[in-house]
Amino acid sequence: MSQEFIISLAQQAVFVVLLTSAPLVGIALIAGLIVSIFQATTSIQEATLAFVPKIVATLLALVIFGPWMLSHLQEFTSNILSNLYKFIG
């Protein structure tokens, strides 16, 4: 097991994590921005108002993007398992 192989595997893992988490983080960011603009314009400073829409938006994004995320994770896992002989030998 060479150093280049381990670095390549770590790079692929980080890329898969960033790729699969990007839709959820992006949707939560957009929902938070919309709620912040709404709170600033209406002068409503309720703390729970910021959390509930982000949670709902994130859950909806998980339902929508979940199969896509799962397929990427399955592809990465099957790629690791198919190259398992490189780890052992």
C-alpha cells in the first residue's frame, strides 16, 4: 500500500463527502438566508423561527436528493470493496 494510493483514496473520500453533503448544506443556507431576510424586514426576532424552516427544508432536500446521494455513496463503497486486494497485498 503506497503513500500515493492512500492520498488518492483520502482525496476521493473527501470529494464524495463534499459532493453528497452539498445539496443539503446549500438548501439549508438558502432557507436560513430567506428566514433572516424575513426577520430583518418584519423585525420579528423569534429564535425558533430560524430553526424550523431550515429543518423542514433540509428534510425535504434529503427526500429529494437522498437517492442521488445514496447512489454516489454506493459507487464509492463498491469501488473500495472491488479494490480491496490493494489494501491487503
